[in-house]
Amino acid sequence: MAEGTAPISPEGAAIGRPIARDDGVAKVTGRARYAADCRPPGLLHAVIAPSRIARGRVTAFDLDAAMAEPGVVAVMTPANRPPLAEDPDAKTAPIVFRLDLLQDDRIRYAGQPVAVVIGETLEAAEEGAFRLAPAYAAEPALVDIDAAEPFVPETVGLGAPVERRRGDVEAALATAAHRVQRRYETAAQVHNPLEPHAVVAVWEGDRLWVDTPSQNVARAQRRIAGLLGLPPDHVHIRSPFVGGGFGAKAFPAGPQVLGILAARLVGRPVKLVLSRAQMFGAVGHRAPTRQTLRLGLADDGTIAALAHHARVASSRFDDFFEPAAALSGGVYAAGAVETTHEAVRLDIATPVVMRGPGEATGSLALECAIDEAAAELGLDPLAFRRLNHADTEPISGRPFSSKALRACYDAGAARFGWAGRPLAPRSLSDSDGRLVGLGIGTAVFPSMMFQAEARALLRADGAAIVELGAHEIGQGAATALRQIAADALGLPLSAVTLRTGASDLPDAGGAAGSSHTATAGSAIHAAGTALVARLAALATADPASPLHGAGNAVLFAADGALHAGDGRRDPHAAVLARAGLGAIEARGAAAPDRAARASHAMAAHGAVFAEVAVDPDLGAIRVTRLVGAFAAGRIVNPRLARSQLVGGMIWGLSLALHEAAQFDPATGAIANADLGAYRIPVHADLPFVEALLVAEEDTLVNPLGVKGVGEIGITGTAGAVANAVWHATGVRIRRFPIRIEDLALAMPGREKEDDA
Amino acid sequence: MRRFAYLRPARLEEALAAAAEPETAWLAGGTNLVELMKRGVARPARLVDLAGLEDLATITPLAAGGLSIGAAVRNADLARHPVILRDAPILAEAVLSAAAPQIRNRATTAGNLLQAPRCAGFLDPGAACNRRAAGSGCAARGGDGRDAAVLGATEACIAVHPSDLAVPLVALDARLRVAGRDGERTIALGTLYGADGASTLPPGELVRAVLLPAEAAGFAGHARYLKLRERTSFAFALVSAAAALRIAGGRIVAARVALGGVAPRPWRPAEAEAVLAGAVPTDALFRAAADAALAAARPIAENGFKIELARRVLVRALTLALRGTPARVPALAASPFAPAGEGARHG
């Protein structure tokens, strides 16, 4: 990994340090306790029985057979499911998804839970579920995005506009010197975090304790309390470690609530853990897309018009529409730009946010189309991107709060060795005769921020505890947030303890939208700043303090002490001791700066470069090098940030070449519902991957100047890989993931050439 | 999972007696069976664990030449056994192209040969599958055929056999030593597989060893396994080919060829071997052999591409075999991305 380009925070002792993650040892030694590791006394095991059909009704269960299995305690069906205070199909908040909680016998997608079997052991419950053998009245199901009638939804994503326009795209297209129109297809994907959805529920009267992985414990608490008719503070969600979520755990899923209801039904603690196959059902997925890009180009290589239209799939019973076209309003300068969506309704589970929702699939199509436009003009794809650099956000005209994309192009191209790349495809090969191609994609992801609160407690011994309901989901938040806390409090890292992952703590917002460090970190920063101000007030008012009489404004905290600019200092512990205080506490809150966000576009940027090797006869593809350069504001922890970026880049590779959930047209179920048949990359697929950090300062995005690094790595990468495949072979594949046969049969085989 | 009895006999006679009971399954590495039990696809009442039978786990020379590979020899041990690497390195190349190290450390030789298809219909206990329940139908017939056979498919079953190891073993005329309560017998490996790929062994019979004939070593210098798959490692073959040549005086004295991923069983195209035998090796000859091997192929649904890919994979495997077996099995075993530049160990 390259060093030296990472911005090292000049003012902070902890921020900017590449420390190893705090929980690393606990995780690799198995001491980190995930939800499914919890075993309260008297625990029973529950499993869901998923629907085999995609549309219809359950007509019967063999309850006798299920109950006859030794160890089966109960079977929960619509007939005996404990009552709910809210209809799980009710839209009780602006952003809430309908859940399948055994409200009736209706089936609306394959994999929908139709019953829950509770047993003394997992094996007994599983066998009970097997013996339950539901009978169905099936109706014809439709799962093909290309076969359904489209409509225009009211919004896309989580409340985003379905259409956006600036300028007259049709007029600009009509008069453009060159036009490029291409259609791209992406497949459905399933989140599949390493840790499946799990819940351990313990009822104590009308209080509920829930161990479950969540990307937003406050939201989970509100939703579960609402469904059950409990005061929110009677629902205690604990989620200290989350084994990945990628959006699948951003909202409580039906099976998690079913586990809670099962515990209610039997009056004992219950654990419910989804199997890997069940992860392909009721917990969301990324919708497939069909995307059409239309570009109008001037002779000088500038983009006169850019139109991005996406068709996406959703369920018949709820609304989530992958905002696949939306990002095209913010990447390249264009005389006129428009992004539009349409949707179809299928007999599938409702899609949900999945890492880079919209951005991932949209970036793939956009970056391919940009490459195809560059080829149309005979321009180097990097030069074409530089030429059409968006100095302001094209769709809105707003300036960017910061944008170091040009520096990313420079750093990535230099490290990768882009210079000298031949323009024509099928120009390079390796010593064994494999075709070699080099591709590029621009990475972009909006810098979001939400509301959060935090509290900080400084003890007499000079150590601090910082608490907030933040989420350690494998991304390293617990470590990065502790670094922010240490600097905010002016304490060494060793003196700061961070407590996260519980709904009883202040609401820290969700770990979603690559916003968590900005959101939770800003709240911590505010709490720490408030606590230091209290401390400073104590010190300056205390005649015994070396800082007596110094104005608060000239004080700063560092190394466990308050400092004046002239060298005077007073340790935190000494201030408290003289004041006779055992501890002081402060709270802080953070929220996005509405004015700054109205006047400025805010996004992280990057450039990703891919090298692929392709077997000219067999069509096998291997990504031999992947280099990304990213500018994402201030980097709190370069080591963890690189890990996040590399993880995203691997997702991008997977989007381009591997992942596809295949809906069986006959049954409507996902046919490849295991990690053998639903393929993600393995180490051998990516021998070299590197993420460079490009310095960027942003004084507007939030008080810390941080942008997100969680999702941007996917964008740019998928397109870079696809573009490299084209450069290697001269064949442009527009159906993703790229299949061996699509590439192999489109290339002239060597044998055929010889025959000709 | 259905409740089951677990037995771990120490002697072969006890094992065979235990397996005479109905609804009994042999448990070797368990990498396939246990997964099938979790899915509800396999629901045995009794498991007889072979781990106590130590004489099943050795590789020994046969008196008449050739090798006996114990049924319970782990994949990982097979792949690094010096005699295998000397006499039949293509077996190591095939084994190392399969699964991942953790699985190879558990999985056994006979278990690999007897593994179940990965057809989605077979793996779903609620779906129609003639292989699981004769006469119930074939859910896979409604699919895109991507994972289906193009050679030897039957009305009843279109699944392909998933084993890599079986492909070169069938090519090299391996036999099986099979034990039952009535004694032992030796059968050709090819006859282990019925038309639908399922085992033809009667219930209660046990594979003791795979027997590799002495002639196999004659191909060791020109034998390669090549596997086309959808990621660089840890995936079943889309199509694969084993090609073994004996070359003398600039001619192919004898050829052994088999295909994987295209048929319900490891597919031995005698027509291709006939084309190759006695001929001077050229690209045109290899293409003719591949055409012969796939002449009877028929697509199912949208899988016609597999016919062309199988041709190309076989031509490449023959080309690599002609070039000579490398001194070591490449790190990316059987992969098109294995370095081609290594020197051959035999002329």
C-alpha cells in the first residue's frame, strides 16, 4: 500500500493515525459476541418455514407431523401468532417497509415466512419445519423484469426525485455532432453479509431484550416498539457487533420480529437465525436494472447531452425503487442532463438499499457509456473524462464543497501506469497469449450526514467514557469514532473508552449511506468540545489553576490537559480534583448544515483503474490489477479507510463479473440460493488491489471535514473492469455480470480464425 | 435434520453388517452428505462413519503394477502424494482445481467420485427431481439449462456430474475395488455411474479403493486437466477436459480423453481417442478430435454455448498435454490463468 498521500491531521493526535482496529483481536479469537452467540437460560430455537411459491395462498399445514417431532415446542402460524399493535403493512412513518409477520395466508414472494417452528434444539425445530409441509394454492407468478408493464413511481430510493433535468436534452441530442445510445442490464443481487440475520429475544413482562444485528438500533427500537405496542424505552436493542449488513440490516426485517413474537408465544427466550438459503428471501436484495444511456457529443469531445434512464424492479406490495440513474446528474459536465426512472412490479420480495443503492448499478452503466462515447470520438478514456470534468454539479449548478477528482486521476494513473495505453482495443497481450486490457471508471458517492447525539463522561482519574448508539459493523467505526473522541477531549487514545451498539444509548444515526463517521463522529466531536468547555470554565475560574483567568477561547485540550497558548497547562484530572468532582459529563448533537448543503454539492470522488487478462479462446476473465485513488475529505484512520475502499472495489468487481441472483421463472424463487451457486469473488480472482488516499480538505461538509469511504469503492470499479474487458477483447458486453459464454462466443476463436 | 443413528465401526466386517440395515449412508469426509442432510435432500436413518477403518486411507503400489488409492484418502493427501505426482500428476491437478483447502482436507477419494449433482432442482427437497424421487419429474427442465448436460442427458435427468477427479480417472481406465457382505469385486469406474449419473452400487456396498492401472503412468509426461469456471478458484466446472497422450516418434501412440461438466457422468469420448491414436499431433487434429468428442452433443434450453466451449477446452487441454506435463502442478491448478511458460518435466 502506498503511503505518503494520506492527509495527516495537523491538529489531532489520534485522528489520521493508521491504528489497527480496536476489536480485531476479539473478532479473530471469537471473543466478540454476536447476536447468535447469546444463550440466555431457558433458550429455545426457532426456525422459519419459507414459502415455496411466489404467489398464492397457504391452504394447510401438517401441524400434527411437526408437533410429533420430539423436541418441537410450538408452531406459530397466522392462527396463533401473538397480536400486533400495528398492521405490519401500515406505512406508519415516511420510511418504513412492510413486513411479513404471518398476518394472513397470502403469499407474495418465494421465501416469505409462512410459519415459525420453535424447538428445544435447532435440529428439532428444523425437522419440525420440514415436516410442516405447507400445502399451497399457487397462482401464476411473474419475476421477469423484461416481461412486466412499466410505470413511473412517485419517488426512487428513500424519497429521491424520480426525474431530474437541467437543460433540454432532446434538443441537445438532436443537434449533437455524435450520438451514442446504449442499453445495459444488471442482475439482482443479494446482500449476504457473513453474519445472517439473527435474533435472541427475551421478554420480562412488558419489557423486551433483543440481541440482534442492526445498522440502526434507534430505528429498530422504534419499529419494534410500534409493532408490539410498547413504549420505546421498554425495548432494549443490543447490537455490539454486526457481521456485515450492506443495507440488509438498515431496517428490521420480518424474521427478526418473528423471533420476538415466537418468544412471546412460548413465554421463553427464543433464538432465531436465518440459514444461508433463507438470506435469499425475506431480508431484501438489490433490484435488477435495465438502463439506457444517451449521449450527445460535440466534435471537441465535450458532452452536449447526457440522458440516463433506468427501469428497475420492485415488489407488488411495497415501494423501493433502485435510484439507478440518479448519480448521472453529478459526475460529468454536460450541456443538458436528465435522469429518469421507470419501474415494474413483480412477485418478488421488496428490494432494499444495498451497498451503493443506485450508485453501484448506475455507475456501471454510466462509466461504460462514457467509455463507449470516448471510443466513438477516438479519445483516450481518461482524457475524455478529464475534458468533461464537472466543475459544478451538472444537475443543479451548485459548486462542490470540495472535489479533488483531478488529483485522483493523476495519482491513480501514475500508480497504475495508464500512460502509453494503446487507444485501440485488442492491442495488448501477456507472454502466454492472453489478451490484456486497461480500463478506467470515475468513482463518486454523495457525502451524506444525519442527526446524532453523544455523551461524554470525564472521570476524576482523567479517563473518559463516550457513549452513543453507533454501529460497529466491521467497517471500523468503533475505532475511528474513538480516535475522534480522543482528539475532541484532548486525551490519549488509551484514556478513552467508547460504548456503542445499544438502543439505550443516545441515537447516533444509522450506519448507512457512508455517513456514519460524519454523523456519529460529529456528535462525538460536539460532546467532547462541550465537555472541554466545561472543564475550561472550571479551570479558568479556579484561582489554584495555572490557567486561572485565561480566556476560554485561547485554551485547547491535548495530552490529557488544558493548554493556554503561552505554555501554561492544567491536567484534566487536576481540574476535577480541585473542583471536588468525581466526574463531569457533557452531551453533544450534530445535524447536517442545511444552508451549506443547499448551496453546495457534497461528494467523495475517485478514479479506479483495472487491468484484466482474458483467454482469447475460452473467454475466461481475470482482473490482474485494480488501483483506486480516492479523495474523501479528512481520513480519520487511513488503514481502516483503505480497507473499506478495497472492500468496495471488490464489490465493484463482483458486480461486473460475478454476482447474480437468478429468479427461476417457473417457481419465482431464487434458484442459486447458496454461496456455491451465487458467486462472489475469491482471492484468486483479484491478485492485486490497492486503494490510494488523495488529500482533500473540506470545511463545509461537516465540522470534522470527513466524507464517507464505505460505498464509493464500488462506483467506478465495476465500469473500469467492464471497460478493461472491452479494451482487452474489442467486445463490448452490456449484460452484467459478464458471462464467459457471452464473451467467448463474441470473440473469434483461434480455431475459427484458422479455418477461415 | 432428521434424527439419525451414528456408528463408527473399527472393522470392515462390522461396517458392512451395519450398512445392511435400510436407510443407511456411509459417512466419509461429510463435505457433501452433511450439507445434503441439512438441506433435507438426504435423510438417512443411520450413518456409518468410515473414519475408524484405517486401511482405507493409504496409497499402495499394486503387485501387477499400478496403484491402489484408498477410498478414504483425503483429497489434500492425494494431491501431494509423491507416487501420484510421479505416475499420475493429472489427478493432483484435477483435485487441486476443486473446492478449497478446507474442503480438500476433509473430502475423500471415493466421496468425491460419489458426490451428488449440484443441480438446483436436486438440491431443493421441495422440487420435482427424478434423481431424488423416481417419477417425480425434473424441475431443472424449466430452467435456462446453464448447468445442464449437453451429452448423455436422459429424459429423467439433465444434471451434470460435478467431480473433477473422476474425469481424469475415467480417462485413465481406473477401476474400483468394491466390498459387500458377499465379498469383493472389481468394476470399471465408468460402470459406477448409471445413465443418470447415480451410483450403480447396491445399498450396503462400499468402495474400498480406486485402482489405477500400470498403463496410466505411461501418460504421465503428457497429461493435463483444464477447467473453465466462473471464477478463478472454488467453483465447479462449466466445462472441463482431461487429456493424456503417449507420444513416440512424433506420433500419438495412445490418447485418453474425458470431459467434465457436460454430461451426467464423466464423459469418455472414444471417438475422439480414435481420431488421435496413431496420428501426428497438430492443431487441426486436435480440432478434429474435439469435433468428434462433441458430435453427439445436443443443447438443452440455452446451453448450446457449452458445446462450443467444450470443444475449445478440449483443444486447449490437448495442446497443453502435447507441450508436456509441468514439473509442478501450477498454483492455479487447471486454470486457463496458470502460467503456460513452465518447462515440461518429460520430453
